[in-house]
Amino acid sequence: MLQNAQLIGLSRQMALQRQMDVVANNMANINSTGFKGESILFQEYVMPKALDRTFPGGSQTLSYVQDWATMHDFAPGTLVRTGNPLDVALEGEGFLAVQTPQGERWTRNGVLQINAEGVLINHSGHPVQSQGGGQFLFAADETDITINEDGTVSSSAGLKGQLRIVEFANTQELNRHGDTLFSGGTPQVAEATTVIQGATERSNVTGVAEMSEMIRITRAYTSLADLMQRQDELRRSAIQRLGDMQA
């Protein structure tokens, strides 16, 4: 029985460690533009048979803790006005499409810039995609860059194209890459997302809530470690008494 209790406690400690990693990552990205927080879903794993089969009522089921999935929190973050004409924030559930060496990725980070080749890129240097799948090119002398609510981009040289903004029926199908990039899902043309020029979306992580969660996890882990230590002491004591009786 003590061995079973130790194994159950160990499964809970492993789950708490995984949960702490997620909370720590949320805290580390509290100032990352467009970052979306994560949380862990746990489920009960029932072991059909106990190790000791001498119970009067037969084998007993044991319940372990298993981290089942990581959930993305796509709640909107606070919009911040920057005044930079290349910054965009998305109001709605849409994502900007960018092209990476690994393929298309989706992001809520709208901190954009123009590189030395005149290509519109995101903060990581990936080209921002247009509705036609191409890139936005600007000459060195172009001015008055305007991005409308529907994502239409224009400058002093005229119309440049329209931002490719996609939405998803189920955002939990997306896979995170790095801090603010996602892949997967079935992208659809955005119908309920508007673009706000000269603004960015802050991380939706709340520092106070994450710090409280971190304290709760630390206390739970410490309490469980103390309990497992007491159980270990009981095991050693039982083995010692059994040895004394046999002697």
C-alpha cells in the first residue's frame, strides 16, 4: 500500500512540475506582444489492478494524475496605441499569416516593419502574406502607408494588396511555435476580424493571477513532498520492525 501511495504521489508531482513549466512560460511572456497564455488539463488515470492482491475484497483500483492536454487561452489582450503606421492589432478572432522556412504560420503579433529589401515582415523577420499568397513590397521613396480595417494596404504609390487574415472554427487545434506563432488548423477567410492600424495587442497573461497560481503550485508540491517523506519513513520503520521480529 505504501508503494502504491508513493507512485500516486509521484504522478501528482510530475503533473505539478509540468504545470509549473507552463505558468513560468506565461510569466516570461507577460510583455510579449500578441502572446496567448496556456493552461494544463488533467485527467484521472485509473490503474485497474493494485500491486497487492491480498485485499479481502479483491484487487483495488488506483487513481493517478495525468496531464492530458495543453490548452491555449485565446482571450483578447489589451490594445495599445503606438502611433506606428506599420503596427496592427486584430480585433476579433483572426490571425495574420506569415511565411516562415517551415511554411505558413499564424500570429496575433502585429509589430511589423519593412526590411532592407522593401519587404513587409513581422518582428521575427518573416514576410507578411497577402490574400493572394504574395508579399508586400515597398520602394524606398514610398510614404503614407495606410492599412484599412479590412486589411487593405496602400501607400503613396497606390494599392499594395490586402493582408491575409484567417480565422479558425476550433483554435484549440493550433500548435504553438515559439512565443507567438501557430500552425495547423483549417484556416478560413476572416469574416469577423477588423484591423486597427497604429496599435498592438498586449499579452493576455495577468501577472497577479499567474503569480498566485505559481505560489499555489509550489505549496502543493512542497506539501506532497513532505507527505511522501513521511510515507518513506513509515516504510523504513515497518521494514526495521519486521527484521527485529524475525531476529
